[in-house]
Amino acid sequence: MSKSPPRVLAVASGGGHWVQLCRLMPAWDGCNVTYVTTEPGFRARVEALAAERGQPKPGYRVMIEANRWQKLRLIRSLFQVAAILIRVRPDVVVTTGAAPGYFALRLASMMGARTVWIDSIANAEELSLAGQKAGKHCDLWLTQWEHLATSEGPRYEGSVI
């Protein structure tokens, strides 16, 4: 009996968070990947990148964009992430932020999935707000900057993206 490949949910907001998440694609070669972002237009690029790598067509889900000043949108975002998690049932959630990644990480952790938060390389002076909040709730918490690493986390394992 062959074991099915791990289910990875890769989550990020649009912009730099998304660009950095896509740079991690080689890390989940051989996995069953579903991407979640706030931009419907990114689907074609993700599918093209997967095809270039000889990977099967990945799953792709879109959710609403929200930030800390948009409380009602945040609530809607939370419910969308929950619905995606229930449908996909990932083994691992990987995120580069921001709000969608935070919600996915927290909920996935409660569902028993492994979770990884990689703070944005743009946060050179201090960790992102979402990263600060997510750190204590994830299995692996990474920063791109050595001087931001602490014994309590996040860890610095090199500039990974």
C-alpha cells in the first residue's frame, strides 16, 4: 500500500508575501499543494511554475483581503480560511503572512496540522505584527534576519527566500 504525498497548504497575502511564498515552491516537490491567496489573478502563474517543475497542477483558493483595520473583513477571512482547511485537510500549513496566513496557521494547529511561519524578508528591523502573534502557535517559526532571532524564537536558518 503506497502512502499518499503530504498535503501542503501554502498561504500568503498578495504582494511581497506572495512572491516570497512562491520562491519556496521547490521545498514541496512531491507534495500535494494547495495555494491560498487574496489575488485570483495569480492562479495562472502558479500553474505555470508547477508545470515548469514537472509537478501536477496545484490546488488554488482565493480569499478576501483584510487587515487589522477592517474588522468585518477579518471575520469573513477567518471563516473562509476555516472552510478551506476543512475541505483540504492539510498535513502542513506554510505561510509568509499576513492575516490569511495567521488565521490558517492558528486554525490548522488546532486541527493537528504541522505549521510553519516564515517572517517576511522585508521585516528587517522588527518582526511583523502577525509574525509576533503567530510565533507561539506554530511548529517552526523562522526569520530572514539573524539579528531578529532569539532563543524563544523565531529561529534564523539562513535567508531562506
